[in-house]
Amino acid sequence: MNQRKAILGLAAICVVLWVVAAIDPFDRQAWVLENLLLIIFVTVLFFGHRRLELSTTSYCLIAAFIILHIVGAHYTYEHMPLGIWAKNYFHLPRNHYDRFAHGAFGFLLAFPVREFLLRFSGLRRGWSLWLAVAVILAVSGLFEIIESIVAEIVAPGQGVNWLAGQGDEWDAQNDMLSAFVGSLLMIAAIALIERKNQRR
């Protein structure tokens, strides 16, 4: 299967899931706001994919994250059934699907970010590993800032409650930590695989 067919297949899966998720979301306003950045991201990816020249692996990882986000946005993360099940089954203090999604953001997107850096920055392979983690952390922090600004505009004074922080005043920081840890796991895996290949 060539890359063009793979990309079209992944795009078709994401579009179908997005349409299904758009039919009757848990909270229409939250769904719209959750999808604004996704639409911008996908639009940039659509018009820039030929210039980016990412690998099929990167596009698979990006699609996996988009699918996780589509599901989370449909249920507003806090009400995601799988997270509620885990909360009840393991007696957890909150629904951790949002933490999982932020961790997945770091884990799944660290690979394409690193690939992008290698292609366009001229960095050495070692530096690209650390910078990929830094980029993920920076983007995660930027998202939390944007989210807090939107929350203040849409629901003044409700802050963490409107953002589904579930009583965690450190929700933004913990989300960033999840993304950071996820990116470290992926970068560590990449480093180990590359070291193993170099020894052969």
C-alpha cells in the first residue's frame, strides 16, 4: 500500500468517526470549542502534508490521536464511559480519560514532531530527541493557556469546573505533566530502537 492510499484511508476513518461523534455530543457547546483547534490542525495538515513529507508511521500516530480526541470531545472527556468504568472499578478519585488523552498527545505526536525537526531544522539526531519533548511540553502549555482564556470568555468565574477539572486545581499542570511523560516514553523508545539498529 502506498502512502497516498494509507493517508486517504486514515482520513476517511477520522472523518466518519468525526461525523458520527458530531450527531449527538454530550455537550454541544463544549464539543464545538473542543473541535476548533482540531479543525485548524487538520486543515494545516491537509494543505501542508506534501511539504511536510512525514512518514506513514507519523500519519498513523497522528490519526490515532485525532481519534482519541474525537471520542473525548463527544463525551466532554469527563463523561467518557471507559474512564467512568475505570474510576468505579479501580476506585479512582476522578475520570482519568483526559489524563490518558494528554499522555497520548505526548506519546503519539512526539514521533512526528521529531521527524519534522530532523527534516527541517538540521539538528543532530540526539538534539532532536530532546527538542521534540520540549516542543510537546510547550504546545501542551499553550493549549492550557488558550483553554483557560476560552473558559473565562465562555463561562466567567467557573474556571476549573467548566474545564471539567473534576475538583483538581492543578488540572492544567497535571495535563502538561501527562503530555511530558508520554513524550518521554516515546522518545526513550525511539532512542533504544535507534541504538539497537546502530549496533547491528
